[in-house]
Amino acid sequence: MEHDMKLNSSGFYWIKEKKQKLEVRLFDDKRRILNLWDIIIFTLLPDLTEEIKVKIVWLLVYSTFKELFSEIDLENWNAKNLSIEECIKCCNQIYSLDDELKYWVVWIEIELLQ
């Protein structure tokens, strides 16, 4: 199955350059239907003119971003060597704390196909 998602430029290019092997999202209704080996087509924000395809190789669900970032190797998620607290702040700029607590969060390990 294929899924469409949008990404800002830093995440998009980190994945494209194989510097980022994980994507972190809310475990909302759109992400609950993800399965191993599914394909995600990421489209570059804001102009939506560039796409990359990845395959899902692992999925793990956590109750909070803090729990998730405490478990993963942060080098696989960001190229800036951020601390756990800085990673949480990045996510909280996109997702509200209420949504985080309502939906939980998902670690999506990916493999670039292009």
C-alpha cells in the first residue's frame, strides 16, 4: 500500500541524502493504517514539486515524544545532533501536547527507494 505525506525541506533532504532513517509522527488515524513494507511518498513542502519514495521497515508506537526519543539513536532522526529536549521542542512546534497525549506517537523506520 502507498501513503502520501508531506515534509519540510530539512527532513525531506536528510532522507533524500540518507542522513535520516526515521520519521516521527503522531499515531493518528492516517498513521494507524501503516504497515511494514508499505511505501510512503514524501512530498516537499511548501511547493509540493519534489517527491521521494521510502519503504517502511519498522514501526514502534510510544506514548510520548520523550519516551520515543529516549529509545532511539538520535543520529538516525536528525543531522543536527540535537538533544532529546530539542527534538521534543521540534515536534511540539508541529504537534500540540494535547494531540500527542490523545494519539500517542510513532517511530517509522524507513529505507529510501530512489
